[in-house]
Amino acid sequence: MNVLLQILALPAVLAVLSYFIKSTRLTRKLVPAVLWLQLGVVTYLLLPVLRGEQSVMFFATGLLVDKLGAHFMLLTTFVVACCTTHADYFFTVHEKTEPIPPRHLRIFYACVNIFLMAMTTVFVCDSLGYLWIAIEATTLSSAPLVYFERNKNALEATWKYLIVCSVGIAFALLGTVFIFAASQRGMAVPSLNFSELAAHATALNFPLLQLGFIFCLLGYGTKAGIFPLHSWLPDAHSEAPAPASAMLSGSLLNCALFGIWKTSSLLLAAKPHSHTYHLVAMIGTVTVVAASLLLMRQHNFKRLWAYSSIENVGLMLFAIGFGSGPLFFLQALNHSLAKVSLFLLTGNIVQAAGTKKLSKLHGVIEDSPVWAGLLALSAFAVAGAPPFGAFVAEMSMLTLSFADERVYLAFIMVIALAISFIAICAHVGGVIFGASKQSFNAWKPNQASIIPAMLVLCTLILGLTLRTELWTVAPKADLVQVQSSINRQAVNTTDVSSTGQIR
């Protein structure tokens, strides 16, 4: 438990300081600096799990982290650190045209840190009950970020976000209750602990487990933005300030999908060839198809990337549908890197042009060649073009589709990805090329390009160094075997050291 407290200590202190420090200029500098330190702290504390020296790190009953969760914790912290670093520039430019009340900024930064704590907690929840609470906490802590502008559109987007996601999370709660009911058969003591449930998965009441999984898929799927439960996502992502939009897309969606991964793993352990389990890959495919079609007719620059996020949610669901945790993380990693870069660059361009309408955005290559180049590279990265990392992930998924005899899904997926690639290229091409916009005012473009350039470089390096075959080796068999060893270690642990490591 001491390790978990150390992980959450800095964000908790920052949340308090952010609200009570009167100088917002100091807060804008302090928060990103401490969050980069937080990234180092998390890396150091989770190093035994990241290196594979331990299968899991146990914190307390219902709280532990495995290798996949540890990687997601690092990714989440990295995304928030990048977004808060760029936010200093974003709010400086914002105040040049419209003053921001200091209280609004204090609330923003306090909520960012609470949001980070909630997302971090999602990945250490071994109890499905704790997982449900943590995912709900991410909704409540991120809602003020969406409402930052305090206008009619922001209020509508926030209200829709809270209502739709609350309905979804209610379905997830019902699913969790059904899973608990399923544990009453085959277990001496009914439990919601994932490790215990997975260890006894074959003995659980499968109809109830199946029903619980379906409700959790719908509930957490609503939070992730799967089609047709995605209605909140385009509004929330387009109305939130650019750094908040980047966090919502680059880290929040991963939390909801992690909840689906947890519950689907139970179904996989109980009955690997269940038709209900295959439903995950099918819903992922439908989501990609729907998003690709919706991408074709977009008129708002930020909503364009919101629908691109929905497409990538479908791709991550597709990976989950094969039972491949590494492939799920690989797609999430590349999406987070590229999408955070895109939202931050879009924020720069919208601020400089004074509009979000795609029809009024053109000629960026003349006004700011650096932004135009990074925008093009980031768009290629998120669309899965080679040699970026998303290309490796998507090729791995298609390879698995053929190996798993799901050729029809692979065929549909290829068509949908082609449509989305063409749509993104058409929209981005219209923004980059054309006549220069007279009112375009790019303020310190080089400073505003540091974080997006670093993110694009990261996904490019991933694409050049990763090998496809490493991500396509019998994921189902590996998942069951690895999860089984993790479960035994977690369940049978009786000696927990003060550092939180399992002996």
C-alpha cells in the first residue's frame, strides 16, 4: 500500500496547491514540472513489474498492478505531463484575446491532478467494484475540464458527457453485480477480485458471467465511445480546451477500454471459444466502419479528431477481441502519441485563425510551415500510415484476423481504414494548402511545436523499431497462461513486504 500512496502523493499535493496558490502563472509552471518528476517516480516504483522481475505488485486487498497496467500508468502520466506542459503556452495565447478568471485556471489545474489520480487508480484495481468506482471518478473529475469555457456550448457538452456516461456506468454497475452473482457458484467465498475470479473462471455460473460481461461492455463501452453509444464524445472533445481534449482522447479512453479488457479476460478464461467473447471484435469493427463514414462529412476541426478517436477505440476493441493485451497497449500507445499531438496542434491553429470551421481554415503551410509539417505527420501517424507505430499495430491485427479465421472482419477493416485515411488526408490537405489566411496570427510557433514534435518523433521511432511478428504470437494461449500464473501469485500471497512487493 505504501507504494501506491507514493504514486498518488505528488498529484494529491499538486491538486491542493493548484487550487490555493493565487499566482496562476506559478501554477502553470509548477504543475508540468512536478508531473515530469511524477513520471520518473512512477517508472522507478514500478520498475520490477516493467522489467518482468515480478508478475504483479500487490498493494492491498483488491489493489495490485500487473505489467499491462504498469505500462498504461506510465502512458497516462506521460500524456498528462505533455498536455500540462503545452497548456502553459495555450493559456498564455488565450489570455491575449480573452482574459481567463484566475479561479477558472485554479479549478482546471486542480481537476487535472485529481483526474490523473483517478486514471492511475483504474490500472491498479484488482477488484471489479473498485474499478467501477475509479472509472466513475474519472468522469466526475474531468467534467470541469470540458466546462472550462463556461459558455452555452461547453455547458451542453458537459451535461451530455455526464448524463450519457452516467447511464453507461449504471449498466457497468449492473454487469458487476451479475459477475458477483456468478461467483456464488464455484467459489467458497463470493468475490469481485479479478485475480480470484479468473483463477476459478471455469467454475463460475457462465450464463450470469456472460450477462455481466455484456452489461459491462455496454457500460464501459459508452465511456469509451463505441458506436452507437458515442454521442457525448464529439461534443466533449470539441468544446474542451485543447490540452483537456488531448487528455480526454489520449488517456481517458484507455481507462474505459481497460475496464472492458478486464471483464473480457474473465470470459476468455471461462470459455475461450464463446460467441459472446467474439462480440468484442465485431463491435470494434462496426465502430471503425461507422467512424470512418462519419469522418467523411466533418465541418469542425476538433470534431474531426474526436471521430478519429472513435475509430481508434474500435481498433483497440478489435485487439481486445483477440485477447491480446500487448497489441491492445501498442494501439493505445500509438493513438495516444499521435492524437495528443493532433489536438495540441489543432489548438494552436484554431487560436491563430480564430475559428474551428474547416471551410475557413486553409493555407497553414504559408502562415506556419512548422505547424503544417507536424500536422501532416501527425495525421499520417493517427491514420496508420507507414512508417509510424500505428501501422505496425494495424498490420498485426490484420495478421491475427487471418490466423484466427476472421477473414471477413479483416476485409471490412481494411476498407474502413482506407476510407478514414482518405477522409483525414482530404480534410488535413484543405487546412494545410490553399491561400494564406490574412487574419492568421501564429504566436511563437516554434515554442508551440516542441511537445507535438516530440510525440510525432516517438511514434515514428516505434514504427521503425518494432517488428510485427512480436505482436502476433498466439495471444489467447499466452493470456490464459500468464493470467493463470498472475492469479496464483496474487491469491496465494501471504507475505507482503513493506515496499508492496510480492515475495
